[in-house]
Amino acid sequence: MAGLGALRPGRRSRASKPRLLAVLLVLALGVLFAPPARAVDYGHDVSWPQCPGGLPMPPETTEFLVVGLTRGLAFTENPCLQQQYQWVLDRGIRAQAYAMATFPTTAQYDTYSGAGPYPATTRPDRLRNVGYAEGRAALASLTRIGWRPERIWVDVEPRPAQPWPSTTAAERQDNRYVISGLLAALADAGYPTGFYSYASAWDAITGSWQLPGIPVWSPAGRLDVPSEASDLCVNPSFSGGTVHLTQWTDGTYDYDMTCIGVYQAHVAGIGWQPSVSDGATAGTTGQARPMEALRLAVAGDRLSGNILWRGHVQNIGWQEWTTAASAIGTTGLGLRLEAFQARLTGDLASQYSIRYRAHVQNVGWQPYAVDGATAGTVGQGLRVEAVTIELVPKIQPAFTAQYTAHIQNIGWTPTVADGTVAGTTGQALRVEALRLTVSSTSYTGDIQWRGHVENVGWQPWTSSANPIGTTGQGLRLEAFEIRLTGALADHYSIYYRAHVQDVGWQAFVSDGGTAGTTGLGKRIEAVQILLAPKAG
């Protein structure tokens, strides 16, 4: 910080000004989001094995807990349920629950199959009634301790003490009836549900029943490789449902993680790499390997919502928008991924932004793109080699500049803010017009700005109520100037620069300086604009 203290009026060198502008750019971008936060949560699950004298309760650092309601079989109760729920309350952490599904004994079938919401006239409905009774028994445990967890998982796996019949397809169908009855009981009580199982067990018990609308909690057992649990987040699940949680064990603790923000790259000559999360690098750098596809998980129970994303693929162009349930790009075709766009939906979008960037052939790491902007390149035949992706909590900015560009052959691009690139580079497309709004939560004021347009020259100064440049006339924007007004001008400076035909990125100018060129007939192709507080 001593170097910044040496910047005094009249002593600022030409070399120091770009460094100061870089600092201001970082400061301006920082107010858009809270400090980087890990999207993935790490927790544990417990049940009767963690009763006193058994396995230990999780470490104090756990971020959520999944608590078993039963003692290994339906119609039983975890004897330490009350104490384990109190453990959750004492620490103020998120918690979910799970209940075992089991095939009924003869006595249980006789006791429960004749009463319930289903007519007791057929064996399928009688089995559904038994499953419904299993669910009601688990709910009674919750009622007794006064707990309403955010989700109840239905555990479907072999129970040696009470085996599932699985020799024939008819027996596996009977198992489905029991499970569906249990789900119905939980749903009728208003609980979100999901399945805990693994592929071989699910296949043996249900015949690989596909229920894509029901979330999944997927176990990895003991980890053979560090990414084995997170890989389950982005790979197809045993039932076709979206994986929300994964689990692994070290023999003492059962560990769990949420899948939000986990992603995985398919790279030429390598295939699917280990998954990563929270801004880590997926893909390769320095190996000239094209990335071919991406998977991404945003499933979680903290907030509802999903992702919409699409890829731009060699020889194909832009793919259709899809959700996180589908990968973008291609595999097995030898086609490079050249660009991608991603945006969040639902409550996720209200509280988070998705921020991502691409490492591009001959370019290196590009600046971050946010919430629907393009990472990579289009029309240049350049491969994406690596990416980083992260969900970043939104905060109310103290000041912001939001702007959008009208581009030749494209039209108005998505709105970006505070130093993000608007426009294109490397595509020889002209910026034709700009829109801009600036605001501060502390001060009043606006902007005055004007554009220099092909065959027109300088336009009159105007406010943020009006765009600069032209649309529908095929005229290039060649230069622009911006200055602040009111109290905003007393406390902030506005910085901006242009990417110019045959020139590239110019240096930042501020507070009325000219970005672009005049008299040279050169188009502006992209811009960056940001607001930053005045020093001192």
C-alpha cells in the first residue's frame, strides 16, 4: 500500500495511471457482489449409530445435517432422534431427514394393507397402503419432537433383516408400490421428498425405475479418488432425478455435500475430467486441447431455481438453450466448444449471479462474463481450452454503471455493469449505439454524454434518458464522451474505454475525455464503463 500513498498531485507518472485505473476497476467490480463465497455446502448424516456410546457426532464445523428417523427399518424409530434434533437446534444449522423404506413382513402386510388412502381390493393398492403407513410412522416421530425438516429422503437399499423380494419383474413392481405409498404419505403432509440409493441396489429393488422429477441423494462409499463424490453431482443418477446431495464415508463419519456450483469438462484426448466447483479451473491450459462439452449442477435446497445455458460449437453454431439437466457442447464428434452463455432462474437469480470466464486459444484468460454474457469467441474458429464458473452472492451496490450496446447484425446486447465488456472483439462488428444509467445509493446526479457518429459527427450532449449513436441506419459509433452531474460528480469519477478497429483496447479515460477516434473512420467494437469513488 506504500506505493499508492506515493501518488500525489503533480507527481503521477504515465505508468502509474494505468495501475490506478486497474485498482479502480477492481474496486468497482467488487461492489457488484459479496466477497467470493463457496456455493457448495458440506455436512454429515447421523442416525441410531451415532447414539451415545456409538459413532461420534459430526465436527462442530459441519454446515448441515441429515438425520435418520428410523432404526434401520420402517416402523422403527431412531432412539436418539430427540437428542440429534436438539444438536441441530443448538448449532442453528440447516437440517433434513431420511426414512427407511422396507418391504413388509407378513404381519405388517396384514396389519396395514387394509387401511389407508387406497382401496384394499387389489394387491398393488394394499402394498401402497403399507408404504403409506411406513410414511405415517416416520411422520409421527417428527410430530413427537416438533420438527419439520426441509426435506425427507426415502432410503431404498438392501435390508438383510427384512429383504426386498427381487427375483422377478413382478416382485420388483411390488417393491415400487410400497415405495410410491411412502412417497405419497410424505407428499400429503407437505414435505419435499427425494431418494437415497445407488445404482445396483436401485436396479435390484425397483428394476431401474426412472423418476426424473424426484431429487436424488447419491452415495459414493469410500472415495477412490477425491472427486468421486462431486462427480456424482454431474453424472446421470440411478433414477434419472437431479442429484442434490452426495455422500461418502471414512468409516467414522458419513460426509455429505450439496451439488450447487459443481461442474465438469470434457476435453479432447482426455474425456470427462474430474469435477470441480467454486471457481476452480476445468479443462487444460498450455496443452492446445479443445474443450468439447461442459456439465454443471445447480441443484440445492437453499433456493429454488435452475440454470439456462447454451454452447457455441464448431460447425454447429449456437445450441438451443437448455437447463443444467443437460450438458452443453458435444462428445464423440471431435468438435470444439467455442463459446458459452449461462444465466440463473428463480430465487437463485434473485440472490446470486453466475460468473464465468474462458481460456481461449491464442487469447488466454478472458475477463469474467456475468449472467448471460458470452465467454469465448464466435466466428473466429478459436477453441475454448478451460473455464472457471462460480455462483456469487449479490449485494446492493453502493454505486453502479449499467450499460448495453447495439451491435451490427446483433442488435441490443444484454445489459452489463461496472467494467464488464459490452460489444464484441475480433468479429469486425461495429457498435452503433449505447445506453447507460448510473446511480448511487448515497448521492443524486446523472450523466451527460455524446457520441461521434459516422457521417454525422458529434451529437448534442444529452442525459441518460437518451442513447447515443444511431440504430437502423448502419452507422458506426466512432467516439464518445461521458461526464457526471450533480452530487454524483462531487464524489465519483466515471471511467471508460473503447475497443477500436485496428487499434484494440485504448487506455481508460475519465470525466469527459474522449474514448474512440475522430477523423479516422474507425469503428468502436466494444466498450467498458465504470463508476469509482474519488480519492480523498
